[in-house]
Amino acid sequence: QETDILTASEGLSADYHDFRLLSNGNYIILSYDSITVDMSQYVDNGNSQANILGVPVIEEFNVEHELVMEWNGWDNLDITDYTHLNLTVPEFTWMHVNSIEIDYDNNILISDRRSDDVIKFNRLNGNVIWYLGGPLSDFTFLNDPFGGFSKQHDARRLDNGNILLFDNGNNHSPPVSRAVEYEINEENHTATMIWEYIHPEHYLALAMGSIQRLSNGNTLINWGTLNGNGVVITEVDSDNNIVLEIRYPIGSNSYKVRKNNWDF
């Protein structure tokens, strides 16, 4: 039974990767904009009519559908920092945001898969507070054999202050996906890996994937898009014992999985 239709501002393309409905009735929605920019003003050999795709826009609306917050990547980030991307071509995709998290201080965390980073920004003024991972990282990774995450999904702040995410691991050596938890020290700017889980079959999720820490301390992992497999969902306890595994046939896909005491 449809109770409401929640949309982004006119002219923006709402995106399915994440959406947050808040306890006060507000909602936060992810959208993308495409802009034409004279990149010769920003980088050597930049195209004078560059078409930039994947410009993220995060909007918050109240229960009356009035816009109360808008964060635009173009206005709040410096594209010239992204030297790992080819900024000289006529058309390129800048960002691929796939999760939105309300942090403990009411600021916002977003996961940008394209640059392998999690960005925290100020909910009031839009300023970036820090980057975790990727080429612009403000943090040093400790106790992590891979030195950080790659092409990640579903970055979440846990009640204990740690950050949990699904690390697709496309660029790891060797490439492998995992669930990973970091203890974050925002004063010393360290991210210490305190837990990880790699499936016994060493799955590599080329895309998609999700993770959820359950109330009993277990972790639910959706392994995303797997070559030669359909959907695989694994629940492990804190000692990395598999307590539940669900498999669907080849041809099935699942972007995100959540476990709950559903009541309809």
C-alpha cells in the first residue's frame, strides 16, 4: 500500500544505491547530476567542454517534502584532487556513491566506490571533515594486510564507534572480498583493523555486496556479484563460524541484504 512518493529535486536523477528514512519522518536521498565544465581551467590538457558524470547530490527533505539540506559534490570537493582519474578526457564519471550513513555526531558518511574511500562531511555547512581510504586518505591503516579497502559497499558506523564495511577487494593482491571492521581514531587519524572475514571459498564480488552487524554480535554478509555463483548470503559469529548460509541459483543477483524480525 503506497503511502507516499519521495523524490529528489527537479532536474536530478535519483539513484537506487541508498536511501535513508529517518525517525522524525525526514528522508535523505542520493541523486546524480551531469555537468559540462571547461576542464582546461582546472588541469593541463583539460577538455573545454568536458561532460562530467557522477556528480553526487545528497538531499534531505522533511515530512512536508521541503528541502532542508543539500550537499553537492561539485560545490564541496576539489575535483583536481582526484589525480588518479583521467580528468582530461571529453567525458568521465567522477564518483560512484553507494551508501549514506548518519554518523554519531549527526554528520554524514558516504562511500565512494570509484575512489575507494569513505567521506565524512559536515551536515550543516557541507565541508569535508575527513577521507578514509583512497588516494586522499587522512588516515593511516594499521594491522590490515591489504592496507585498506577497495571498491567497497555499505560503510556503516557501529554503536562501538567502529566502521564496518563490505570490502569488494577488486584491487587487492590477490583480489578477494571480505567483511572488515576498523577502529577509528579521529584525533590521531588511524584506522586499525580489528576484525575481518574472508569466505572459505575466497569469493570475489565484482560488484554489489552488503554487510550488517546484528544485535547478537553476528555479521550478515551478502557476497554480491560472483562469477559462477548466484546470490550467497553468509552469517558468521564473532569467532568467524558460519551459522547460516543461503544460496540462490546462478543468474540471481542481490545488491543489499538485511535481516530483521519483519512484521507485515
